[in-house]
Amino acid sequence: MKKLFLGACFLTLASSPAMAQTGSPEVVVLQLYFTGGNGGFSNDHLSLTRPTGTSETAFKNMPSRQAEAVAYQRVFTQLYQEGYSLKSTVSRGAGLCTWIFVKGDKGP
């Protein structure tokens, strides 16, 4: 019984952990910087940062809230089609909202 237990311990130590066998999830960060005022003025900026570290402007200074909603729809649909899912949102007061999209995460 002692040999069986020691053999199982050595086998466990020799195998790679499950986390090391799976690839790291790909993360996309989507940040909305917004300021606004009365009269339809909007100075919104949606920035998308890919897993490679490259950033792109998804939209900036849309002419109306309706056009902005269409732009959100386009960006979110694109990310879902690429296999990303919304993992988390972070809001840091007025002026900044962040969405975290993840692909390849097998966690809860």
C-alpha cells in the first residue's frame, strides 16, 4: 500500500498541471471615455485594445446618441462573432466605462 501511494505521488509530480496545459485566454479591453453637455454635444471616444496590445478607435464624437448605439451594436457584434464573451464591466465614476471581453476562458 505504501508503494502504491508513493507511486501515485510520483506520477502526480511528473504530470503537468491542468492550467499549464490550457492556453491563456485572450482578453480584449473596450473603454469608453465620455463627456457631454446640453444641446446634443458629445465628446465620446470608444477605444478597443486587442490581446496583441494594439489599440484602435472604434468610434469618436458620434453625431447623435442613435448613431452611437449603432456603433456599439457593431463593435459588440464583431467581438461576439470572433468568439469573445463579456466577462466584466468596470465603471470609474463619470467619464469612464470599461468592458472586459474574454475568449478561451473555461472558468465560471
